[in-house]
Amino acid sequence: MTDAVRRLFADKHDESVVRANMEARSGFDPAFWSALAELGVTGLLVDAAHGGLGGGPLEVEAIMEEAGAALLGAPLLSSFMASALIEGSGDSDARTRLLPAIAQGRIVALALTGDVGTWTEDGVALIADREDALLSGHASFVLHGANAELLLAIARTVDGFGVFEVAPDTAGLNSMPLPTFDRTLRLARLTFDKVPAHRLDAAGWSTVARTLQLGLVALAGEQAGGARRVLEMTTQYAKVRYQFGRAIGSFQAIKHMAANLLLETESAISAARAAAAALASTANDADELVALAAFTCADAYDRAAADAIQMHGGIAFTWAHPAHLYLRRARADLQLFGTPAAHRERYLKALGA
Amino acid sequence: MTDAVRRLFADKHDESVVRANMEARSGFDPAFWSALAELGVTGLLVDAAHGGLGGGPLEVEAIMEEAGAALLGAPLLSSFMASALIEGSGDSDARTRLLPAIAQGRIVALALTGDVGTWTEDGVALIADREDALLSGHASFVLHGANAELLLAIARTVDGFGVFEVAPDTAGLNSMPLPTFDRTLRLARLTFDKVPAHRLDAAGWSTVARTLQLGLVALAGEQAGGARRVLEMTTQYAKVRYQFGRAIGSFQAIKHMAANLLLETESAISAARAAAAALASTANDADELVALAAFTCADAYDRAAADAIQMHGGIAFTWAHPAHLYLRRARADLQLFGTPAAHRERYLKALGA
Amino acid sequence: MTATDTSMSDEDLREEVRTWLQQNWKDHLPAPTPWTTTPALRAWLGKVVDARWAVNRWPVEWHGRGLSDTQAMIVEQEFRAVRAPGAGQDKTHFYAITALTFGTDAMKRQLLRGMLAGEITMCLLYSEPGAGSDLAGVRTRAEREGDDFVVNGQKVWTSGAATADYGMLIARTDWNSPKHRGISFFFLPMKQKGVEVRPLRQVTDESHFNEVFFTDARVQAENLLGDLNNGWRVLQTALAYERSVMGEAARGARRTSDRAAKDLLALAREAGRLSDPVMRQDLARVLSYRRVNALNNARAKADLETGTSSPIMSLGKLAMSRILHEEARLRTALLGAGSLLDGAAFPRADDANFLTLNAYFTSI
Amino acid sequence: MTATDTSMSDEDLREEVRTWLQQNWKDHLPAPTPWTTTPALRAWLGKVVDARWAVNRWPVEWHGRGLSDTQAMIVEQEFRAVRAPGAGQDKTHFYAITALTFGTDAMKRQLLRGMLAGEITMCLLYSEPGAGSDLAGVRTRAEREGDDFVVNGQKVWTSGAATADYGMLIARTDWNSPKHRGISFFFLPMKQKGVEVRPLRQVTDESHFNEVFFTDARVQAENLLGDLNNGWRVLQTALAYERSVMGEAARGARRTSDRAAKDLLALAREAGRLSDPVMRQDLARVLSYRRVNALNNARAKADLETGTSSPIMSLGKLAMSRILHEEARLRTALLGAGSLLDGAAFPRADDANFLTLNAYFTSI
């Protein structure tokens, strides 16, 4: 399927689409989104019984490499994480109710962390009343939270964390779109005031943690794909561009920079794919490899996008040039689901240190 | 006087002398040491009344730039710190007894820190008995501790820290020379078992702290001078050496590296001199500037020496080439009197953070 | 008449400038920038020039007093003391300095006073698209035609081109000799139909820079600086002036560095990261870059005054680029997820994000 | 006779090699290194070669079995299983691979078996003083004289030159054509009076490398690899073989990385720095470099086997250099003042210091 998706991105998601998405309120092109849905991408993690492809982390990572390279704005990441969260729960009729909708391409959002934006247990700023019927508090940095058709929220309950289904249009629920540095990104802050919600059966923090693992693998794929693409742009450019009478690619400084970038980018790809494989096989070093991929890919993408601007020189300082679009995405991905520093800590802990 | 000292180093302290010192037990050339004494360098900080020049941090820093450039092995640093420590005490007959000897060039050592090697209060591993008569415990990383003619030791007493004068040949005092990575360095570990000692009047940790400030300024000078010299070596080499048919200095990669090194080296010089000036004028930002110089100069020297080897290529990987001598000294200076990380902490604290 | 001010004692000089300021300096004006002025400011600057306070080190025939550096600094101190702009332009107005050094007497008569009085504004026409920092590769052409040169080509990354009266232009006047030969240096009048200025939209989504297109633009032969085809030497000198002016500007670095330090520490405190040992190491590092830069500038200034040349000045750009990139990185790290946001509603993030992109412009 | 082993089933092959090993493999031997062997090891390797297990992918006429990569790996697995050296040299012995590719049949007959059996040891005669990595600038000359070439010049950074029987030499045979033309590639006999080997004292105070001086050294024309003056192509291929061998070696990287990780963490624990948040960040970073390098190698290997070319292999040196320098820096930081010390009495410091200097050799 990856090839079909790659073709789709090549044909229907070039830079002009990205720039259009930047201006669009929703942040993406509905036509392209349905095309993805038709290919089954939105239902990649949904089991066949519920209209999905029953894929796993490996397929998610592969698709996200393409999405990252193309700066996809659509809520694919949320679809993947929501599917994982619901599949991970023990709530069979939530499954039958929600999974087909997600597979069909309904926009789903995950309210997971508060204003601290740590995506950790203590970052959760939503609380359910004793009956698990009403949610209050807030959630921030919610991807596509302002135009979601389905909403899942993590909240503190009397017995630990719970996963709740909330109707986006319910009274007491307000969503404020947040202006973002990465203009291909759509984030919202949601405030809850006694919002009626349905708690999913048998889904606690461990379910959320597994979902975040998948999210990190998907993000690592996006970062690896983005890094590779921006490096391709740069080396291509270095080959053709002349300065001081020579192709700038022939300057040692550039070669040196390029070699380091190639190392970091290839390392990111290896790390992202290894993390996906470990998660797929639920290998015992999955925690280790996911954390490793999380900071390796985040730093590699950031570095590749930043150096791309350096290596392009003046031309990359203009709005018209795509380099800064990748820099903005790279910097956004540096923060989503935890910072590289936090992932390094988790990596050491996974190593037993 | 700096000019005279510079000439002396140029005439009498070339690489061959350095390599001879590396093999010598004492680690230095007595003839050169007396020459320094004759110029008054050993008594630079000693007041005129006790046969010194009554100089201050500015002169110390200037001299140490020359010493650092020449990889001096002699115990000049200890002479400076010991003079500062004694001048800082309120013990007038210790002054009359010890300062002239130091000015004349007697070898003095400072037992200040224990095996932890932090050069902080809690690093002191010597303790005096209630009568302040006998010292027990140990001190390590003592510069020229194995062949010192005078010994000053910092020890815990019933009323805080005390500064003690100890005769190096006293029974119960054992000194073990330590093998060092920087073979121009002479360190020893001293063990004390009820060693008779004389406590100096009116000298506590604050006196020691001021002494360490001076030591750090002197070290910063050594680092700045060493960095400048090793960078000169490298750029000189890059000018003359040809590769791929061009002077390697003409390669962008080298130019880029050299520009960064020049920035770091010049910054080190500025920082070291500013710290000396602040300490001389006891300006209120002395703590801040000394800490700044400490880590700025340490990192600059380390970087300059390491990159020098890279930029020289193969030839610098041989024992015969001086580059590694500077790398060894730079790495040693990275540790003496506290690590760069520790100094960065102190810098922030000095800024009130 | 003050043609022989060098004979004057420092005290008398200080007295004279003080009195003059008392009599003439009233209002407070915004400090002049290379490419924006106000009528009030221009009026004041005109006064300063005519009273010969603008360029005290320059010869008397060109608005100066031929003062020594020390005496000139007395004048500049007094101006600074009352926050009056306009003095010391012989150290800061590198366009005028270039004109003085290379211009014909005709050109100097025509332009110098206006430049110093802020009536004639200037811009740089050096960089060309694709050529990057390789000015020797300039492809804009200037061809002799009667008393004029006719200019065709394109420049980029010019600041203030939209408002400038003249641009310092390098153009190729000889295509047969090696690259850096055959270049000439002109003062080109910008307000003519052959010159089109288009704003460039930067990554920061602002427009401080322009592209400039020349279609048969004309410049009089007398606006040629230095000899024909010898513009490379003029350019090198002009760039040196520009750098030393940057150095002058950097004298303010200490104050800037203190402000930046306070602000970074405040941000760290707000973000609750001031106790994070990892952040503290980075904080110390970034703050040290600024502080050390200030120390470098102070040292360079001292060297300059004792006549000893110093390599530091030439490193200003590199140092500033490092400072800005590292500070942007740190601010982002301190904000964490907060750096995802942007715009006036999130000023801290807005600063960090702007700095992240703007840092690249230091390398232009 | 096993001339058509490709027809053989994997099971039969596995059975055959297993039986052979049971019958022949007794003692445990040190793994062979490029330039040291022992009589016992040589005896064993001889057996392996004659039983055609050494280079299974090679044609039958050159000690091989013409096996597919998959089948060859079965043999190598079985050898690894009992820790027996000598198999898979068609992937690891890049001297022999070079000889097979470019050597004359005469030379192959003369040298191949001995090389595979460890009786003939080799060294590289590429780098020259001052020329750095610019092999095209080689100045060592080889001049035809009857059936021989006469070699004069100097090489440097050669490993094992003191013990080697032959050296792979690049020398200039034509001074008139452009640099990288006019170079020829020889197998030069080292044990002759025209060849003087002097050990180089490294910064680490050891001597793994040598300078080699040629004074009218002689090499037979039949020891020329590839055509005369066409040695550049031979060299490029030989270097590629060398790199891919490094890649093979790197297959062990995962195990190495795990060991290194354990050891670094142990050091951090001993030094009481494992709870220091700043050190923890550096620890994670350095450990990740090794781990990722292992992942890169695994991926490169997979790519290799699926025939898709991968850029990673060429990055091995760069990656290793980063790993070693960063690890040295971290070990030093963990030890703090302890890193001032050195020698057997302070093994932790000794390791860190050795690594600090030795890291530079990865860039040779």
C-alpha cells in the first residue's frame, strides 16, 4: 500500500497544496483526505471486522515517512492514535460505534494533556465526577481539536485514569483554536465544564501509554521522512547551485555538513523503523527503542531542516522557499508527545539506569 | 616585565625543554625556574616588604598567558596561589617567614582537596585535632606535592576551616606521586597521620576562596595563552600545507573551523583579562567574571587543542608532533580547581539565578 | 571660525560644545536609523552639520574640524550626555565615509552634507540572486553611454531600497578581465524609472529587504567611486568601514547583554525551569556568549584606540550568529510545548520563534 | 568432488559442514587478525581452505564452491556456532578479494591459498606523508626495468608492515598524465632489502603504524594488478572492498554497543554521577549513537542482501569517529578530576585518556 500512498502524495500533495492548507481553516484538503480514506489509510490500524486493514506499527511508520516528506496537514496521526486507543480498550460497543467511523475518515481528536504539554500522567488536567458522567477541566495542544467530529478525552477518575468519549458539540465544551508557529499544524485548547461523557470499559493509563508509544513511532516516521526529503532538497540544490565558480556541493564545508546530515537522517530512518518493528513484535526492548527513535528522529529532523536553510543561503530566507516550512514542522515535532530531553530520560530508564 | 618573561620563554623554553621536563622527575628545569625567580616572577604577588614585586591579578594573568603558550611545567601556579593565601592571612610572622622564600623560588605546594577533587569546602579531606596541632586525613591532586619545599594545607577545625603550615619532611606525612595523562603535570596524593602543623592566624575558607579565585584567573590566563599558541600553530600549518593541490587553509571547512577557533580563542583572552581586571579592582562582578573566564577559557583551550589535531591530520597523530602535548594540558586544565560545568553553575549563581 | 580646533584645549572644546548644545538642543528625537528619518530629525542634523559637530575628525573643507580622536570623543560624550544624535558620524556613517574617501570633489559637494543631515538616504546594492556572498561574481552590468553609465541587472537583500535616494552599487564594467577585476563602484540615484524595488517576503513573514531591478537605469560618470574597473578595492574598503561601524554599534553590547540576560533568566523563572540543572547549563552557556561578546568588543575598542589592530572586529558577525541561534534554541527549550504557539497572544513563543528564523539573517 | 554444490540442498550442505567440523575442529584458536597469525591457526586455516570452506561464494577453480550467498551463510553459521575461524573470507579478506578480482592467474596461483591460509600476510601501502587522504597525489615512483618495476619513495600509516609478506602498493608510473591517471597498483614483496619499515610512535605512546621507505625496491611486472597506469580504478575497488569488510565487521556492532552501554553505565554508577541530570542527558546521547549505529548496520546488511544499495555503509567511519570522540568526552566528564590520572593503576582514567587520543585514528 505504501507505494500507492507514495504515488498519491506525489500526484496530489505538492508544495502548492501545503501552502493552501496553511491558509485553510481546517489545515487540510478534504479531497486528499478522502483519497487517503479510500486507500484504507485512515483505517490502517482498525481490524478488518470494523472496516479497517488490521495493520500495525510497521505500516504506520512507513505511511508516516511519506506523510512527513509531504508535510501532510490532515489529522492522520490522531486517527492512528485514536484507533490504537479504542482497539486497546475492552469496550466492544465503543469499538463497533467508533472504529468504522474512523476508518471511513471521520476527524477524531485526542484530549490528552493540559497546558503544561508534557503528555504524561501528571500533565492530565481533566477530571471526571464520581459517577464518571461529567468531565471538567481543560486539555491543550489537541491536534485538530477545533474541527473534530469525534473526541476522546483522558481524565482522572476515582479509580485512576479513564478514557472518555465526548460529543464535540456538547454544551459546556468549548474549543479555542491556537495560533501555531508551524502553520501546517492545527491545535486547539478545550475547556470542559461538567461535560457529559461516556467512559470506555477497561481502558486506563496503560492503554494510553501504549497509544502514546504508537504516536511516537508514527511521529518518528514523519520526522525521518521529513528529514530525508529536506536533505534531498538540499543536496540536489548543492549539486546545481554555483558559487565562486563551482557547484557549492563541491565545497568541503558543504560536503562535511551533508555527510553529517546524511548520517543523522539515515540514523533517524533506522531508529524509526526499528522502533516500529519492536512495537509490532512487542519485543522486550520496545520501550527502549521507541524512546531512542523519539529523540533521535526529533533531533535529526530539526538539524536537517535548520542546516538546509544554512546551505541554501539567502534564497531559503524567503517566504516563497519551502525550507522554512520544514523547519517549522521539525520544531513542532520537537515538542509533540514530549521533548527530546524527556525521551532521553525515558531511554536511560528503559536501559535500567 | 611581561616582555622580559616572553623573551625568556622564547629563548629558554622551547619544545625540547618541554619534552625534557616530561621525563624529569621534578617536571621542570631548575635553571629556567631560577631565571623566572631572578626576574621576580615567583614573587610577583609578594609585597615589596617581603622581597616581592607587589603585583596583582592583572600581572599574574599576563604572565600565565606566556607560561600557558610555552607549556611551563614549573610550580608557578602554586607560588602565586600560596602567596595569595599567605598575604590573605592575618599571620604576620608566617608572612615574614614564608613569603621571602616563595619570592626566592622555593617550591611550595597547596593541599586543598581530597580524592573527590572538587576544590570545594566539602571536598576537603583533612581534619585538625582540637588543639589545631596535628593534621590527619588526605589531600590529592596536589601540584608538585611530591617535591615541595614548603607545604600549606587546608583542614577542617573545631571552628571552621583553617590554613596550616606543614614541614614536608615531617613524620606521618607521606606523599605519593600520581601518574598523569598530561606528562608535563606533577600531581601527588598526600596522606596525613597526626602530622604536626602550625595554623596561620586569621585565615579561613574566605581566604581560601579568594586564593581559588586568583588560581582560576591564573589558569584562565594559561588556557587563553595555550589556546592562542596552538591556534597559531594550526593556522600557520594550514597556510603552508598542501592537499589536493591547494593550501589546506584555503578549504572552506578549514576556514570555517579556524574562524570558530579564532572566535573562541579571542573570547578566552577577553574573558581571562576581564576576570583579572575585576579581581584586581575587587569589582562587584568579580565572582561572575571569574566563573565566566573559568569555563570559557577551559572549553576554548580544549576545543582549540582538539581541533588542532583534526586540522593537522595524520602528522599530529605522532608522538613527535607537539599538538597532543597541548591537548593533554588542555584536558588537565579542564579539571583543575573545578569542572566547566561547576563553573557554569557558579556563574549563574553569581548572576543571582 | 574654528579651523584650527586642534590647538584648542580639551576644556575649551568641552565648554564650547556644551554651550552650543544648551543653546540648540531642545526636544528629544528618535535616534537616526540608516533608512528612516523625520523632518524634525533632519532639521536637527542639519544644524549639527553646519555647526561642524557631525564629523569632527574630518577636514574643515568637508564639514569637519580635523580634531584628534580624543577630542572628537569629548564632543561625542557631550552629545550622548544629553541624548542628542548627529555627532560622531565620521565613525558611524559608513556611506558618507566611503564618499569622503573615494568620491570626486563634485560628488562630495553634491552629497556629503545631505547624507550627514539625513536628507539623502542610502542603501547597499551588492548581493545578487544566486551569487550568495560571492560579490566577485556580480553580473549586473554598467555600460558607458555619453556622460552616463547605463545599468541593467538585479540585486537582492537590499535594506531600505524603497526609500533610499542613492544606492552604493557594484556592477561589472569589463567582461574580459578576471572576475574581481572589471567591477566598478557607483553612487546610483534610486529615484528613477529604470529602478524597480520589490519587497521580499522573509521567512519571518515580514519585509525588511527588497529585490531591486535595473532596466536601463542611468548613473552619471562623476558618481563613479575610485577608478573605472577598480571597484573591487573600493568595495573592500567600504565593507571594512561597514564592519568597523558594526563594531561601534557593538559598544552597546554590554548593555544589550545585560538586558538579554535579565530577560532570559526571567523567562526561565516563568517557565519554572530555573531549577532544572540541564537548563541551567544551557542558560550559563548562552548568557556567557553575550557577555563574552561584550568583553570582546570592549577589548577591540581599546585595541583600536591604542592603534593595535585586533582580529576580533571581523568576528562580530560570527559571534552574533552564534548568540542568536543558541538563544533561540534555549528559549524554545525553556518554553517546551509552549513554543508550538505563536502570535501576539503568546509573546514568549512569538519571540522565540521570530528569533529562530531571524537568526539566519545575521549570516547575510 | 563438490563442484556443483549449488545443486545441493541447504540441509545436505548444513549436514556436510557440520560433520566436517565435528571431525576436524578440536581446539579453540584466537580469531585471526589482519597481521598476526600462529602456526596452529595457520594449520587450521589451511585445512579450511583445502576443504573449500574458506570462500564458498568463489568459483571452484579458486578454492571456492560457487555457492549462493544464502548457502554460503549456512556454512558461516555452522563455523560461528562452534567458534571456528576461517569461513566467509570471501566477505572479509579484502586483500584476497582484490587479488581474485584483478590478479593474473599466475599471481592467484602464487598467492591466494597462502593468503586465505594466513601464511601470506599483507599490508596497505597507500598514504604518503603530507598527502593526507589525497591518494591521487601519490609521489612514490615505480619505473619499469626488465621484468621488474623499481620502486622509490615513502609511505606512512601502514599497519602491520613490519610483519607483512606483501603490501598493496599504489605508485606513480606515469608523470605526464593528470594526477589520478598514471598510477599503478602492485602486490609488492615486503621482505627485501629495498624496503625499510620504521615504527611510528603515536600520540597514544604505542606503535601500531609504520613508515615504509623504498630504495630501489623491486616488484615483478606480473604482480601488477589491473593495467599499467590504471591503478586508480583498482584502488577504488579495493577501497570499496575494504569498506564493505568494515561493514561486515560492524555486524558485531549490536553486541559491542550493548557491552559499551553496560560499561558506561557502570562507570557512571561508580563515579556516582548516574543521578546527575546533566550527565544523564549526555549518557543517553552517547549510548544512542552506538545503538543507532548498530541499527544502521543491520539495515545496511538487510539492504545489501535484498540488493538495494544503501548509503549507510559509507558512513561507518564518520559514525564511529563521532561515537569514539563523544564517548571519550563523556568518560572524562564522568571521571572529573579522576581523569587527570593515567596508567594501569587508574584503569578508568587510562581507558578514557586512551580513547580520547585513539579516537583520532578513526579518521585515518
